[in-house]
Amino acid sequence: MLDEPREIVNATVMKVLPHAIQARHHLHRHPELSFHEEHTARFIAEKLGDIGVDSLQTSVGGNGIIATVIGKNGSGPILALRADMDALPIHEEGDVEYRSEYEGVMHACGHDGHSAVLLGTAEALCSLRTRFAGTVRLIFQPAEEVAAGARAIVEEGGMKDVDGIFALHGWPGMDVGRIGIRTGAMMASADTFDITIEGRGAHAAMPHLSVDPIVAGAHVVTALQSIVSRETSPVDSVVVSVTQFHAGSAHNIIPARAELKGTVRCLTSELRQIMPERVERVVAGVCSALNAEYKINYRFGTPVTINDESMVTLVREVGSACLGEDNVEHLEWPSLGAEDFAVYLGHAPGAMFRLGTGLAKPPLHTPTYDFGDEPLRPGIEMMTQLALRYLAGASIAQ
């Protein structure tokens, strides 16, 4: 037999669920790219106003929104819950009735679902104000796909006085009603590099007169992989990927310049810090051997997403109570994908967990991916109960 608080929470979640579904369909129809979430932000702000949040800030860090729901008194901890809002430059190929109305733009990463979950959570918490003390800060973040939104939110005070933070990410290949979580590294860092190799051009029939930047670049691409295979412990994880190689303009001309671009991903902050020196050393050595010059621009991007142990424990407890212990999956391995939720974790302990969106769902960032409506209920219940438990309000049946 469920105890009264959980019955009340479940009833509240079911009451707000139709509104969350409607919101998701609207957001899915009207996707917007990073830095261009104007309609999305207006829509979410209007919904939060209708819900009756206690405060509402717009245009935070660009198009970000921060709302608060205050419990039975103004004292107590501040818990932040975060969702992202931006879409991807992909043409939607799915045949859902709410498919994207914008050519070449779609919610292929499920941020429509993330935002709808947080809107539903906001509405549920407004109805449950008397059951918790403290404050819930709801962060609707822009520009996650370009790893810029979280920093902008933080720079404008979004994490000031926050004691803890949670977020979820919809995950295809995992059943609806299941979550996945792990302590420590959850997702990788993501840094980028631009390498310019300067050689000397020549006629293709006279290669001895050239310093061929294409040959040098090809050796650089191959040599960079030795960082992974020969300079990194097999039990550590690092990915070095050259993703662009631009050189030349004709079949019979050896060009004077080649440009390479790529990404480096790590699962520890320590390894991440030494990667720029390793990459440059390889480039410098190859170019010296082949008589070419080089320039490198190495940029740190998103840090490693590191889940706090105590916050992970709370996610497991809430997930077991809400979804059943068998539906809380321990993730043995992190993802080498990156998430700028990591930036918030540099300011307060927190955790991100995976929310199942269906075993048969296409992968993220593909033209037919759709977060779906089914994951909204477990998503809203998880986020609502996490807030209540963290703020020591309503209890969950154990």
C-alpha cells in the first residue's frame, strides 16, 4: 500500500502530464538552433507564468530562463533542476503528426522532451509547495549543443547559492520506465583543435620542389593515434579524432597549406590537462621531420561530467521507489559523448541520469529520433520526487 505523500505526488504528476505532452509537441514542431531559441524561450516563459512560479527571469545567458518555486518557507537549501532547449541542424524524416515545421532543423537530441519534463515538474512542484522547505531553481538552458549555454548561465549568476543540481537525458536503447546512473565520470570532456601545416607548393609533376603539407598532414593524422595506443594506459579512455582535412584546389597542384580540425575526449580531468602538450609534441615532431611549419590552436571546451556520489545515491533511492529497483540500471561504463551540464557540477554537487525513451528508438542525433510522450511521466515523477526528497519534504514509500 502506497503512503499518502506518494499517492498525492503520483496524482499530481498525472494531472500535469497532458500539459507536458502538449508542450512537447509544440516544442518539437518549432525547433530552434543554439543561440536562436527566441520562440522556444517565449513559449516556456509563458507556460511558467501560467503555472504560477514564484519568480521568472528571461534572457539569462542569451535565451535562458530561470524560474523558482519556493516551498513552505523561504529558508532552506536551493536545489537546481536543469533542462536544455536547443535543436540540431538536421532535417526530420519521421512521420509523427507533430514533426518539425522548420526545414533542416529538428529536436534530434530530445531537448523538447527535457524541457517538457521540467515544465511538468515545475507545475507539479507548484502544487506541492507545502510539502517541502527551501527553493527549487528551474534552469532552461540554451546552446547546449555548442557547449556554450551552461557557462553563460553560470556567468549571469544562475548557480549562485545553489546547493545541488540534477538533470536527465533521454536515452534510446533503454526501456521507458528505466533510468541509468553511475558515480564519477558520466560523460567525457570535449576539447577541439585546429592545426595549420605550412609547406611549399609546387607542380604535382615536380614534388621534389615542394614541402608537401598533405603528406605531412596524413602523417599527423596517423601519429596522433599513437597518443591513444602508446601513451595512454589501456584502462584509461581517451579519443583523438581528426574530423576535417582541407587542402588543395586542383588535381595537378601540390598546395602550400593543409588544415586539420578535430576533437579530444577524456574521462579524467588529469588526463585532459596533459593532452594539449601531447598533441602539439606529435605535430611538431612530424612537421620537423618533413620540413614543414605548423600552428596549433587547442581549445578546452566541455569538462568531464562527474556525478557526485551522494547525489547518485539519492537518484538510486528515488528511482527504486518510483520505478522499481530492477529499473535502476548501474552503468558500468560512461559515455564518451560530452555534456555541458558538467559546468554546473563545478559549482555544486549533482548528478545527471539517463531516462529510457525506448529500446527500438533510433540513435540520438539522427533524422528519425523522437523523444516520445511515454518517457514524460517517469521523467516528471523522478524530477519531482528528487526535489521533494532533497528538500526533505514528502517521503516516498520504501
